[in-house]
Amino acid sequence: MKEDVFYGKGMVHVKEDYPDIYEAVVKLNEAAYTGKVLDYRTQKLIALGITASNSDDRAVKKQIQSAINEFGVTKDEIVDVLRVVLLTSGNPPFVKAMRILYEVLGD
């Protein structure tokens, strides 16, 4: 089961003060993560790659933690995703994501 980790810290205020906007984001999340063709685990790995390519430290950490906690994704599987990030987005986002991976793993 997927967790709703699609929003940042600021979303808590939106949920409280603007529930209509919050509900729209929830529905968008549900529409994106359908598992109709690609299962949610695969979609999670794609999300990790996209997030890593964007070099967003907090989001990369959340995606890594979520992939490990929800699906038992292994270090080697995450590194395979990050290899594609290296190829498509370059060394800086790759190295940053590798650092975060090792922080999450405690290595």
C-alpha cells in the first residue's frame, strides 16, 4: 500500500486551511499511481529517479525511505536507478543521491 508522501511540509497548512486544494492533490496522486500497467513498486523507482535528477535532497531521502519501507527495495536496486540518473542527468545529482542513500542506510 502506498503512503501519501507526495507532499511537502507546507501541505499540512493547505490541508487545514484549503481542504479543496488538498483533496485535488490527493486525487491527482491517486490518478498518477494507478498500478494499471506498471505496478506501484516500479512507479516508486521511477519517482526516485526523477526526484534524484532534480537534486532535491529532502525529496530524494523521502523517496528512498519510502521505497525501502514500503517495498523492501534493496540498495542495489536503488543504485541501478541512480545509474540511469548518472547517464541522463550527470554526476552532481548522481553523487548527491548516492550520499543520501548511504545516509539513509547508515553506511
